[in-house]
Amino acid sequence: MREVNMYLNNIKSVLKAIFLAAFVSAFINPAAGLEIVDFFSDFTSSDVTINSSQALQGRAVFELFNEGNLVESHDVPFNIKAGEPATKVIVWQKKPQQDYYTAKVSIFDDSKLLDSKTYQVSYGTVSLPGFHVVDFSPSNSGAQLLLRPFSPSVADIKIEMLDNNDIVYTETRKDVSLLMNAEIKTTWPFLLTNDKEYTVRAKIFTHRLYASPLINTYIAYFTAADDVEILRDDVEVDEYGASVTIRGKSRVPFDGSIVVNARNRATGEIQTFNQRVEEILVSGKEDTAGVVWGGLAPGTYYIEILAVNQDNKTLDRYETILRIPEYASATETPPAKSTPGFIALISILMVLAASRWLKRKGG
């Protein structure tokens, strides 16, 4: 009888294990073939990279906890293709109040949990790197990062442009020596959308001898807009017109005009001349526009040259002064009238000279 009871207990244990496995599989579905390849978080941002053996549409839930209490969460939808890893990024919004936190990411297919991971997050002196970020300035043309080291180190530096929760561009510098001030510059290799706000992240991996790299992230924002500059040394203004060269300074295309205002110093009258720029300009590209006055009267003029975009916004300005002189009118010189007295005098002198010559010859 005792052996029968032991056998029944073993059967119950097996059934419990099977039931537990079925219960867990109801929430974590290995058939989906999804795995979290990488998960990172500090208190500035967090990112997860996932891969799936089949196409999958779901959501990634990022959560930040302090001593078991939820501090902040973000719900990010995703739609990935089979065998193509995808990365999602979020930026934490709340300021840290404690030294230690736990970040967690959970991957769901509808309401079914597919996978989850946690990452220990520290804040303050616990995670301070050996450098100070002096400047992190993304702009319409690229980004600039300036680091000032406290102690010598080597780091890998990633500059990433984010569009919502996606990384749309990454540039990586490997083994950057932080012995003195280090400046990292990058230029966006694609066009930007006017008036759109972009998020840029610097992700810095500081190498450590007997430990994994210390990772710190930094976030900055900018709103894209077209931008150009008037090249001062290439502006030419004279009595016939103006020649103006402008250079693009943004990855947002500039398709605008050169506007010249000429104000007469004596009368205050303003005449405006407009010339469309033939080329569509982006950063590093130049074009020259010519403006012809077409009958600007002699006088002294204050010249204002404007680079104006399609929204009639002035992007750059240059001022100078121009004097158009009064030119004397060409007049015909009337033929000289003959004077009888003068001709008679000449004749007398000629006769006297001839008589003297004859007398000398006869003598």
C-alpha cells in the first residue's frame, strides 16, 4: 500500500510539473522564437534589442523601479521582420531621487508575455565616468561632443539620432583616447525635415581593465530648420547691381531668394530687388545670385542684402553702402566760327615775312 501511495505521489508531482509548464507557456511563448539580444539602462535612457525567428508585432514595456515601487514606465509598439534584429529606445523623464534603481523590459505579443530582462541602474557618484561632458550640441548639420577627462581613459563613443523610439543613424568612434580634451564631430548624411524635433543620444563605453565597460548616455534635442550664410568676402556691389554668394548650413534644403533693399540716403526712398537662388542649398553647397538695379538713380544708398526662405524668414543679413556718381552728359563741341580780323592779321604777317625774306636774298 505504501508503494502505491508513493507511486501516486510521483504521478501527482509529474502532473503538477506538466501543469506548471503549461501555465508558464501560456504567458511566455517559446514558439514565438523571440529573444532579447541586449538590454541596457542608465537613468538617462534605456534600449532593448530583440530578434525573432518569425515576423512579430507587439510592444516593449520599459519600467523603472526603486525598492519594488514603480517610478516610471513607457509602452513602445514594434513590428519586426523574421531574423532582423530591432532596437527600441526610450528616454526617462523623471529626475532620480535615489542612488539605485532597477530597470525592466518586458516583451508582449498582445497580452502574452514573451520575454523579460532586468538591469541594475545606479545614479550619482556610483556611476560617474572619468570625464565631464563640456558640450553636447546637435544641430541642423550634425552634432558636436566635447569631453574633458578627469583621469586618462579610453572609450568607444556612439552618436545616435533617434526618431521617436527608433535609431535612424549611428556613428561610432572606437578607442578614443581621453588624455586631454576630446572633440567628436559628426555630420548627418541625409536630409532633415523642416520644423521637426530630433533627439540625439551619445552613448559612451569607458573601458575598464577587469570589468565590463562603464556605460553612460547623454541626450540633447534640436528642431530642424533650413539655414544659409552670406559669404561676406564674396559680395560685390556697384552702380550696375550686386553679386551675392550664399552657402548652405543645414541638412534641411534651402529653396529661397536674395532680397536687396536700396535706401537713398538723401530722400529715404527704398527700392527692393528680388532674385531667386537657382540651386537648392544644403550644408556645404554654394550658389551665386546676381541682382541688376535697372535704373537706380545717382546718389548714395544704404544697401541691405537678405537671404530669405520660402516662409519669408530672413536667415542671414549683410549691409554695405554704395555711391552712384553723376556722370557728365556727353555734348557736341560746335565748330569754331572764322574771324575776319584774325585771318587778315595772319595774311599781313605772312606778307611781311615774305618781303623780309626777299630783301635779305636781294641784298
